[in-house]
Amino acid sequence: MWLRDARPGDTQSQMRVARPGDPVTTRPMLDTGHAVAYLNLPLHWSADATVESLHPQIIDTVRAAMATVDGPMLVGGHSFSATLALYALAHVPELRGAIVHSGCYNRTLTPTGWQHEKRHLWQAPDIYRTFSALEFAHKLDRPVLLAHGTDDTNPATPPEQSVELYKAIVANGGTARLLLLPGAGHAFYYAEHTAFLSTEHRNWIERWTR
């Protein structure tokens, strides 16, 4: 299941399952030879949002989506959705693992807010800790594949974010693989990068969903 952070103002989650051979309606992220469920995850993130108000929006939506798809499942995401995917992994034991791209895993390094959270770190420390995967790395007890471009110029997501999370997962006894793509930016556009990632995704899925 690949999570996508929906646009502000969206009010309903939507899921589309793409299977190999299906007619193309939107370009798939990567060709892995496996079905991918794309879940739009809109969050009602008010100015005074709390962990208690956000947690069920993520977990209940992911669980509801999982109930519609048979078989073992990994969760994935890109950028902020990478954090959402890891948050789901930490709280939904039925998930087999995760694949995440270009995430910000330590929100204390963006202390003046991000796209959803406008408060500063000192105003909402619980939110910053909750959405820092580094803080719950000890709960990521199923395999995590991390990919990051070495030339990611997004100020919130330098490649060191993935390096430090990889170290944290391994230090806590977890299983992780880190892919650093030379010359890649925040998103992966070059054919050699997408071909390489397609293979890595396919191998990861097949290894951990048997």
C-alpha cells in the first residue's frame, strides 16, 4: 500500500489498486510486477491538532484500506508520506514492512513548522516527536527499505535524514536497507534510478511477503 498525502481541503480517502496488466489510468510510481494499492490519506490537521486527533485518522484509514485487499502487505510513501507510512508500520502489526523515499525523519531539524504543522517545535513538542520516525525507530521491528537521492535539495530532507534513521533502526535490532542514489534529487526521474528502484522494490516485496 503506497500512501499519498492528499491536498489540503480533501475530505475523503480514496484507494486505487493497480495490478500488472491493468489499463493505465495514471502513471504507476514504479513497475514492480506486483499489485500496488494507492491510498490518498487526507488529514484534518487543525491549528490546534493533537496526537490524539491525528492518530485515528492515519491508523483507522490504513486499517480500513487493508481490509479491502487480500494477502500480505507492505506500506510505503514519499516525503511526508514516508513518515506516515512508518507511523503506520509502528502501529499496525499486520503490515509486513515498509518502503520509504526522501523523508524527513527528525522533525526537530525543521523546528519552525512544515506543510501541515504551522506551530513551532516549542509550541507543539508532542507533534514534532510523534512525526519524527527517529523517535520511534525502536518500534520499527519489521524490515524497512529507505531510498534517498544524494542531491536532494529540499531543506527538510537532506540524505542525512535517511542515513540517521537507518542507523537508528539497526541500532535497535531492526532490519533496514539504505539506498543512496547518486545525483538524484527529492524525486526520482532518471530512467536508471527508476529501473534500479523497481528492482529493489520487487526484491524487497518478494523477500518480505512470502
